[in-house]
Amino acid sequence: MWISPAYAQAAQTAAPNPLMQLAPLVFIFVIFYFLLIRPQMTARKKHTEMISKVRRGDVVVTAGGLIGKITKVIDDNEVMVELADKVAVKVVKATLSDVRTKPEPAANDK
């Protein structure tokens, strides 16, 4: 045979840097922290503070969408909410989704 086959030698490859392999995972975690975890922690802290300051006479919205006035704070976990005249229900504080300001007295109610 006139031409002998030439076999290429495999080039020596350098081992990849382990730090560079972890960089995308660290980057993804940082993105998740700032876009998902941190805002959720802030919202949870705000909600906890809001329900801890609830007082008698506040108008609240429950998680079920019911709007009523707090008539009694039973303990750290429960409140009595008046939904209509002579209709009061016991509600767990954690299910309050919004605490509105105390209702302003009407001009005629002085």
C-alpha cells in the first residue's frame, strides 16, 4: 500500500474546574432566592405582623372572602367576627387575608 493510515492521537484534555461546574447551580440558586424565596419571606412577615395587630372593631376579610367586624379577640389564634347583625363566627387569625382600617363614624353618628 502506498499510503499508510494515520491514526490521530487523542489530545490530553484538562480536567474541568470544579468551581466552574458549580457556578451555574449557584447562579440559579441566587436567582431563585431573590425572585421567589425573599419576597415570600417578606410577605409572610408582613401578614404575621398584620394579624398580630388586629383589634376589636377592625373590619377584616377572611380567606373565604367574608367581610366582617371583629367583636372579640379570643386568644392569640382566634377572633370572633360579626358578619351580620347577630351573626358571629369564630375565625382563626391565620385565615384573615386583609385587615382594613377601623370604620370611620358617620357624620350623623356623633
